[in-house]
Amino acid sequence: MPIRNLFGSLPTFAVEPDHFQVLQSALSFREHLLNAIHNATSRIYLVALYLENDEAGREVLTAAYEAKQRNPELDIVICVDWHRAQRGLIGAEKAQGNAAMYQAFAEKYEHAIPVYGIPVRNREVFGVLHLKGFVIDDTVIYSGASLNNVYLHFQDRYRFDRYHVVENRALANSMVNFISTKMIQHAAVNNLAETALPSTKELKSAIRKFRISLAKASYSGDKEVVGDQHIAVTPLVGVGKRYNALNQKIISLLAGAKQEIVLCTPYFNLPKSVLREVKRAIKRGVKVHVVVGDKTANDFYIAPDQPFKAIGGLPYLYEMNLRKFARANESHIASGGLSIHLWKHDTNSYHLKGLWVDGRTMLLTGNNVNPRAWALDLENGLLIDDPHQHLLAKFSAEFDNIYLHTQRITSFEQIEVMADYPVKIQRLLKKVIRTRADRLLKRIL
């Protein structure tokens, strides 16, 4: 299918620049979200990979339940990944998962809230709900963050993401309509707040049909006329490699860049098609900035003084990718054509994603821009077109805040080699590379 057909029928919403807000920290995001839930009058739609059974997760769920008890007519829907909700944390002991909390809350309160489990594939490793965007009344709060202690900076540590607030009824309606008609009405989707749940095996056929339908789905709405005093916002959604409007838009933005690209990704593991367009952009004179987390700011990182787990090898694999990329582009780093910024702030972690092209076009997304996001997970994004640069000051301030804790790489030699890694990590990586398992890991993690 030609790219023009993927984009031709997509809605576009005219948004006033004053109705677009950038939040600068996980703490302000948490405060804004809780305040919006408390003040909601018509609807609350929360969609995240997970809503965790910890202090911050319970705080959000409690706020939603209290709002429902005050106003039983309030339309509240929560969507999380089906698989993730029914297991414990990676590396932790076997547990019932977050679904137990959803069921306990439903039993405790008079007016229950459905928490829909969205099964993108039959197995979590082959695809999860990675859709983003909380809709509260007529406002969209968009972030790559899920809902737990570290994402919401409930305790000492935080996981840094991006946080944007868009007030626009038509955009909010479009996102709610997708959740209502393309997701929760499907036979594969079940309410995790109920105790009598089918097994994934029982849903196998329904899940397969669900994924097929998701691959054809898109956001609805009109193509509004966008005047000089507005910005244009287009919601995009995609799952799988074929006919994926979100993937295609990322490629077309990179290919069409004329002056500058800023690319944020938490894991340096770019799909081949993205890496190819980044290289082409550098060669044609576009200044490219890559903002990526230091390996110690990776959410899979395990400090050497902590118990060893195999999952802790992933940040080192990503760093090896980055060093290889930096070495191949050493001359462009030296000339200033390529800038690599490593984010690190104490023991906090980094989860930023997104693309900013020529100071005009911004893609807000939960897409990690890696092979998994490219082919397996259900992803979405908000494309901001701002030809008159109404948002330039806001985005510039956001990136100044991001760069505050980054170090610019001036040579690939600044990046560690395998010999610098802890002995157990070296052994693991040598085994992984020898068996070529790294190729599989980079595709699915």
C-alpha cells in the first residue's frame, strides 16, 4: 500500500497553541494527572502498559475510584496489557500480578471500574499494548510513562519520560472512540477486575482475529482546516510491519528532514530502515542529534553490587550497538553533523522517545523506535505540525531540560568496550554473541 493511502484518510485537528502544554518532570506529571482525575466531570480513560500494584499505582486507582463514587455516571475506563497484568515483575518470584489489585478494588467499592486486559498477541514476548494517552474530559495527557512508583516519582527515584497536555475535544473524542470501538468491544478483551477470567489459551482464536482488526484500525475524525494561528495534530496508530502508518510516518519524517533531526530513544537498537534514513540524513547535511540513555539509566540495568540476572545484560548490548554506530560515524561526530547525547542523572532511569524535525514537526510517541516497537507491539503517536513555530519556545525549553543531564559524546572511544564490563556480564555477552542469540534479543526486547 502506498504511503499516501496510509495518511490520506487520517484526521487532523486544529489546536490552539495555548491549549498545548509541556510538563517537565515525572513529579509534575503525577500531580497533573491526579488533579485532572479529581476534577473530572464526564470521562476518564486511562491506557497504559500497566497500572502497578504499588503506592503510586494504588494512588491513581484510588483517585479514579473515589471520582466514580462521587459521581457514578462518570464514564471511567482503564486499559492495560492482558499478559503484563497477570504476572509479577521480570526476575521476581511468581505472583498473581496486578489483576489481583483490580479485583480487590472492585470488591471494596460500590461502583466498580472496568480494567480491560488488551491481548495484542497470544504471548507477551510477541506483542503488548504499548498505546499511550490518558483522556480526561476533553483533555489528552500524553506520555510514554506507565503507572507505578518510578514513572510517577513516588519515592526517591524516577524514570524520566516526556509529558504533554493537549486540550481539544475533537482529539479527545477520536482517542476515546478508538478505545471504545476498536479495542474494548472485541471478544478478545476481558475485564480484569472480574474474577472469572478465561485463559489466554481459550482466547487464542479471538486474539488472532483481534490483532488482524487492529492492523486495519485507525483513528477517526475530520480533517479540520488549520489556520495560521493553530497547530495541526494528527493521531497515528500502528501494529506490525505491514501498512503501519506510524512506522511510515517516522521514516517519511527522517527522509524529508532538511536541516535538523532530534531523535530520542531509551534503547539504541534502531530498526534497519530507521538507521538507514538517519545515515542518509547525515550524508545530505542534516544535523542529527540522538538522545539516548546511558546504560546505567536503562530500566533493565542492574548495578554490579546487586544480584546478577541475565536480563541485566541488555543495557550492555545496547551500548555495544551505540559504540559501533559512533565508531562508523566518527568523522560526522567530529564535524558536528552527528551529536550523540547520553542521559544520566544519579540512579534515575531514562525512557524518552520522539522525533523533532526542522523545528516544525514533532512526533510524540511511546514507540521506542526499536525492532520490537516496529513489528510486534501496538503503538501510537501524536504528530504535531507547527509551520509557524508557535510551540518552538515550549519544545526548546523541554529539550533544554532534557539536555541538562546529558553528556555529549565527542568520540566513540568514550564508550566502554566489553573488556570494561563486569566479569559476569562479559561471560553472558560472549555466550549470547557466540550463539547469535543477540540477534533474537534485539528483535523482541
